[in-house]
Amino acid sequence: MPLDFRKKQILQAIVDDYIESAEPVASKSLVCKHDFHVSSATVRNEMADLETMGYLEQPHTSAGRIPSDKGYREYVDSLMRVEPLSPEESQEFSRRITDSFEELTGLLRKASSALAAQTGYMSLALSPRLRRSYLTQLKMLMIEPGKVLVVVVLSAGVVKDRIARIPDYLSADQLFEISNAIESGLCGKSLEEITLVTVTTAAKDAHIPELLLNQVLYEAYTSIKQADNLEVYMDGTNHMLSFPEFHDNKSARGLFDTLSKDGIIAGYLNEVTDNSITPSYMIRIGQEIQLEGLHECSFITTTYNVGDKIAGNIGVIGPKRMDYSKVISQISFVRNTINQQMRKLKDINGGME
């Protein structure tokens, strides 16, 4: 049964007050704080109806009520008002995200950091799938005998590096000759096209003994392929401990156990990353989040683009009583900023074709 106007008013007020106070909301406080033009008894009756309908819950023996998952869902779908960021907030976000911006990895890290700082919640940014991006540079830098830093630069503005082991007696000049041959032979090829065979073919004219050459080629190939690994940049996990929902050890441990598992969050975010049309943001509340330990949380996500294709996701995790309207404004602004910066990257580097 749809809610009438008064019930919607009362539900909206309860959610707003609970977001602010984290305390169950009683009818008396609602009447004092909000101008409903009805008695406290009427408000109590409406609250009882909302509880019967599943929109409110009564924790323990408290006289007050808190929103249920269904109540929050009604709130975000029908009742809340999303206001744009103030000029000051927009300027601060822009400063945090675009200051000294040079490549995609740095942009995503800054976006995640800015969201955590400005929302006061936990933030995430998921790297894009890059198989259709192409190689622009590959450098292998000698750190010490037997150890090199492999740096892979892709057209999408992504820079990835890893430490690799090579034969101890390979010289820096030989290493330079191999990496230069690979870069010259593979520059402009997409990650989809690059195989161990193409890497080997690119370096076939290097004047290096085959036994030494093969090990270096394998490490170069591995570094190129690992550049396509999904990565999640998290920030603000410590913020979650400041909320009363996670003050008990069980809730906190369940949350952080899930967040610490490699690939869990990346896989969950990646489920909605495709090239179809998606909403500008998605909200998952409590039991809607199919991840152990996050049932007391809400998860707001959006996507960013490379060109006209959805590339990756950014998100904010907070308690169910998070300030949804504010977070939506903030995450939408960050999405637009990332898209603008990605267009600049594409103009500079050719983008992901």
C-alpha cells in the first residue's frame, strides 16, 4: 500500500533525524522539531503504522524508532532531495583531485582520497579494464644485479610497475637493449594483441644469449599482462570505526574481514561495469549488499567513462544512516571530474580504443 502524504513526511523526518543523531527517534522529539500540525498522539499512531508496514523498527525496548532497510529505500527513492555542491565544496574537490594530475592511477587515488576526506566515510575507486588500451612505453631499470624495475605505460594514462628478478650477470646495457627492442616492437599494440610470442619476436634481433634473453622476456610479458589487473584504491577505512554501528568487535571485525579479502570488493564493483546504459548512481542498502559483514552499511556507486564507454567504478561505503543526499552530490561531482580528466588524457594519449 502506498504511503500517504503525512506518513511520507514523518518517515522523511525520522530518517533525517536518525542520520544526524544516531539515536532512535521518538514521537515527542518529532513534534517538537518538525511542524506537522498534528498532536504527538497522531504522530505516534502514524509511527506505529509505519512500523507495521515495515518502514520502521523499534530497537530493544526503546521508545523511539529507527528506519528499516525498507524505510531507507523509500527515502532514497522518493523522499530525499539532492542538492548540488556549494561553489566552495566543488572548488575543494577539484583542488584535491586535479592538482598535479598526470595519469589515471594517480587520478583514481586522488579521487578516492578526496571522497573519503569530504564525505567522512570510506571510499573506493576501481581501475578500468585495459585490454583494448595499447602500450606506449616499457622501461626496465636496473636496481641492483639480478633485480629490475619494470615500468609499463599504457595509452589510457596508466602507469604500472613491478620488481622482477633477472640473471645476476646481465648488464645494464644488455637490459636497455632488450627493453628498447620490446618497446619499439610493441609500441601501439593493444594488450589483447600482446602475447609471449609477440614479445619474443620484438626482441629477436637483440644480441643477447638466448638463455638470458628468455627470462627477461618472460618478466616483461608478465609485467605487461599484469597492467590489466583490476585494482581497488580504498581510503578512509578508519572512518568506519567512528560510527556507533561498528563500536562492537563483532560488527567491526566482520566489516574489516571482508574489506581485507583480495578481489572481493573489486569483483562486487565490477559486476555492474559494462558498456550498457546505467543510472548515474546506484544505492545498495543493508541486506541488498550481498557481502558478508556489510549488512549494517549502505553502498553508493557510480561509473566513470573513457571516451563513450563505461570503464570503472567509484563508490562510498558508510553506515545505513549515511547522509545520502550529500554523498550523491559529492560522488556525482567526482564522477564528472574524472570523466573530464579522462577526456583530456584521451586527447593527449589517444585513449583506449
